[in-house]
Amino acid sequence: MKHEILVYNKTPQKTPKKFIENVILRALDFIKLKQPVELAVLVVSKEEIKRLNKIWRKKNEIPDELSFGLNSRSPAIGAGLARFNKNMLSLGEIVINAGKISDRNYLRAILIHSLLHLLGYDHEKSAAKARKMEQLETKILKHVA
């Protein structure tokens, strides 16, 4: 199945684009969706991710990642994802703090976590949903590693 992963680096820091694409593609392979998907990954500065977090989540802190599903009012939608290809499921965007991309194991984990958010998983709704999401993350990490 042909998925489309768009990676945008909004910093001067070198970004492991192929690594990011491969992690997401292998995770999608494990999940076995019935339709190809498209999503964007944006790597931004800690200042930018803090600004987005304050605007969209009302939290004045620097997160490792943010996920904006296509149904959310995504601040970064101008990145070019919203083509609405009717043959593909447009998931939305993952925004990554550039300070977190040097540790490949951690980057792998936050990419999978963010992808699950885009697919509708939410660990903040209940303890049961958190356990379900965590178990799936663990299985995907083993598959992707």
C-alpha cells in the first residue's frame, strides 16, 4: 500500500527524514490499515512548539511532540498536506521538537505515539484507553525496532 509521509524541517538542524518516514511506514504496516494514508511531520524549534502548545492546548510548556488530526484546527495545515486526495486518508500532522530528534529510540517512540493519536487513540480519556494505547505502542515499537 502506498502511503505518503511528508517531512518538513523548519530548523537549521539536520533532520533524519528517511528514518522518520521508515518508522511511520513500518508502524502503518503493522497496523494494517485498509486504505493508504497521508500525513505530515514537521520538525520545529523548541520556541515554536512551545508557541503552538500555548495556542492550541493552553499549556505554557515545551512538549516533545504535538499531534493535530485533520479534524482539529491545525496551525500548520499550510505545510501542504490538505490536498484531500480521495484515494487516501488524510490523517493530519505530527509536530516534533527538534531538540528530541537526536536520540533515535526516543524519536521512534514519540513518532509512534503521535501516529496513534492521529488514528484516534487517546490516553487522556480513561485509564483503560491509556492501557490499550500503551500496549499497542509497545507492540509497534517491537515491530519497528
